[in-house]
Amino acid sequence: MHPSALINNLISLVIWLTTLTVIFVPLERWFAIRKSTRTRQETFRDLGYYFVNSLAKTIVLSLLAAVLIRATHRFLPEAYFDWVSDLPLAVRLIATFVIGEVGFYWGHRWSHQSPILWQFHVQHHEPTHLDWLINTYAHPIDIIFGRFCGLLPIYLLGLAGNGGSADANLPVILLTIVGVFWSFLIHANIRWPLRWIEPIIATPRFHHWHHTKSGQIDRNYASMLPVLDRLFGTLHLPGREWPQDYGVREIERKR
């Protein structure tokens, strides 16, 4: 990565972090599910992961995206890309969102089912408490794999800006921005008040059940669309309850 590009990325990450801090720190104080047990050491650890994982993801996925764009243009006719770019923006936004979510769902599910992938993903399940910054506590390979699974079908289908224009790039840019924000939200220590929206979009309670230690962690894989878990038989969202503990049991760690 060119030094100027690295500096720009670092500036963007600082701006993102500042914005997220301003949003989630007050919310977790006012609407906390339970009292925070976060230590200063854990905070510095997770901030380190935030910068390392973000930079690693940007560098690797940028290279993979370039390869995918070249591959799709080689094997698919230009008429197809013209047809995609002529679709209404709303259609491309919805298609990008849904297809990206399906890809991420299966990438996340494979990370639990594959012993090799689990060895990287298990780190993210180790914390015994959840808050917004726990989202960053993950192995770089796990982060890259999960995001790649979400972006792969989008690029293969020509929905990720193959045309090069700002309008063509808009769907994947918006998906990335919303996806990043939502990944912090669903880990947050926030008592979500709008229960009626839980069947429609992922909430903190939905994802907290994915991190439970007492129950089954092989549930609730979706990042934003719980309907995918309902469709594929992995939904777990009991009543009004919240999980009582978090982490990884030894029997699960050794899978």
C-alpha cells in the first residue's frame, strides 16, 4: 500500500472510531443490558485489533476485488454488465444487500462447521462479555474470510462497480458502510426496545444469542437479515430472554 493511501486509511479509521465511540458509549451507559466488566487492558487490546484487522481487510480485499473484476469481465459478456448497470438503482441496492447477506451468512456458518475455519473464528467467541468494541476482537484471517464470502457473489454477479462509475459503485459502498456499523451495533451492550423489528433485521439480542455459552452457538449466523436463519433452520430467539453468559465451552473449542 502506498504511504499516502495508508495515511488516508488511518485517518478514515480514526474518524470511524470517533463516530462509533460518540454513538455507542452513551447508549451503553443509558440502556445497558448488564453492568460492563470491560478492563482498560481489554480496551487497548480491542483497539489494536480494530486497526490491524481493518487495514489487513482493506489491503487483502482490495487485491481480491481487482482479481474478481478482471475475472468476471473475462468470462461474462459486456452486454451483461451493461444490463446490470441499466437496472434501477433501487433494484441494484436491494440485490447487493440480499446477495451480500446470503454470502456472509454461509461464510459465517462455514466458520462454525469447518474445523479449520473454526480455529480462526473461535477467538471472536472467547470474550465472556459483549459490548460494541468486542466486534473488533477477531483473527484477521477470520475477518477477511467472512467479508470475502459476502463480497464474492456481489462481484461475480457484476454488482460491485464493474462499470467504474460512482453510481455503479454506490451499492457496494453503502453495503460496506451499513454492514460495518451494524456489526458494531449487534455486539453492543444495549437493551433493544423495538421488539417488533427483530424478525426483520438483526438486533443486539439476536446476535447475543449467537455468543451464548450455555446454549447453542451454532445459531443466528446472519449479520442483518434474521429471515436467512429462519429459512435455513438456524434461528434462535426465545421470548424476551437474553443469554446469561458468553464465551466458548471446552467441548466447542476443540471441535
